[in-house]
Amino acid sequence: MEHSRTSFVLGHHQEQAKVVYCQAGEPTLLVTDLTPFHPQSHLWPDQPGDTGTVCWDGGEADVDPCRMGVISPEGELFVDLDIPVKRGAEGWAFVVVHPLAGRHELAVGSMVELRVDAKARHTLSLGHSGCHLIALALNRVLMPYWRKEVSERDALGQPDFDRLAIQSSRVEPLGSREQYRIGKSLRKKGVNGEALLAELPLIEQRVNAQLAAWLASGGEIRRSRTGEAIIDSRYWHCTLEGQELTIPCGGTHVGSLSELGRVSVQLSPCEEGFILLSRVSP
């Protein structure tokens, strides 16, 4: 069996596809050869999977949030955290799993039509595009809080606090929630954690000011991929400060900074770090 082919990177919301696997149950787990649905990653589950509907001759069912899965060489399906192998494992097919409400028997080889809830995806895309911009703004504002040179740099060449400190990320409709930890390893790398945490209100103001300045530029956002398969690498590109930035990203996004409207953040302290809540107001 082949890896699922996907088209969400191209912005597609609808596809005709062939059933390659169907496990009837509550819910029914459907796999097709091609899908426009974005699945939630089992490795870094930041963006929820797409929802929508699947239609076939004589039937239709709602799709719960899509998940990643793999089908073993013996034909057994493993979903989400039960996936036992790494990407590219020989003989294993990485697939997009569409959980269908209710119990359905769909024959392998039969044709279905997959329709993504475009409105629901758009609100998540706004949150995800805002999340990348926020990470870059946070990295810039926190540059004075580094005591040492750091080799880990973001797409703008700035010390990548976001990547080094992030513990969890959750893209939400029109927003996101990130938790950052400033532990011993980060302090050894040179972060002045005491000053940073003491000045969270000032940092919040400066991040919001930087976001407003960048959003006023209205740069283009685009996506690219190295191939159609769900395991192929995908990238987020954004024109910012006169240059095109490239960040690896498997999610969905809007087409320009101007679509985001206004993006704002709130920072609040938590144990050994802080929580960042963002809001997009298109």
C-alpha cells in the first residue's frame, strides 16, 4: 500500500478519491488514496485535524477531526499515539485516517467525495499563520535577554528562543496557546530567566508592537512541499522585511499577512516559564 497523497497544502477543500482501507465501527475509520483533509500530527499535535463530510453512492457521513495513521505490511491499521514506527519505515504506509460518524461498510476500490469544512479550517489557518509570526516577534523582543551567543537561529537569524523553550503548542480557531519553560539547560545557554520573567508585561507590549508593524506590511504567505505523500516535507514561506522566510511546517495557512488583520498576545507566568495566548482579529 502507498502513503496517502494529500492536497491541503495546495489549499484544496474537495477531492474525488478511492477507498483503500475501511474499518467499520464506532467510528468507522476510512483511508483513501488521496485526501484534502489535514490530519493532526501524532508527533507534534499543534493543529487539530480537519473536519467535514464524506459522500458516496447512497450515503454520507460527518468526519471527526482527522488523525495520522500507519498500515503495516500485514494490513493492520495503527492510529495516532499507537503508531509504532518512524516515518519512512520500510513496508509501512503512512496514511490520513478519516473517522466517520456511525458504522459504514465501504468497499475497497469504491469512489467517495471528500469535503473539508472550509470555514473551520480557515479559522485554524489564521491561528497557525499568526503563531509563526508571533514566534518570530517573540524571538526578536527577547534578544536582549541572552547573555551568550547561541547557535540556534530562526528564519530571521535571531536567537530561536521559541524553538528552544517551547513545551507545548496548540493552534485554536483564531488563536493559539504556547507554553514556554526556562529551565536549567536554557539558562546555561545564556537566557537571563530572572529578568525575562520579571519583565513579562513589557515583553508583551513589545511583542504586540512588533506584530502590528509587521502586519502593516501585508507580506505574502505561501506553502510548498517536496511531494504529494503525507510524509513528504512541507514548508511555510512569508515575505517579511523585504525577504522571503522559510519555516518547516505541516499545517494549513492563509495567503497573506493582511488576512490576519490584528494579532495580539497575552503573557502570564507559570511554573518555570510562561504561557502565551494569542488572538487573531481578521
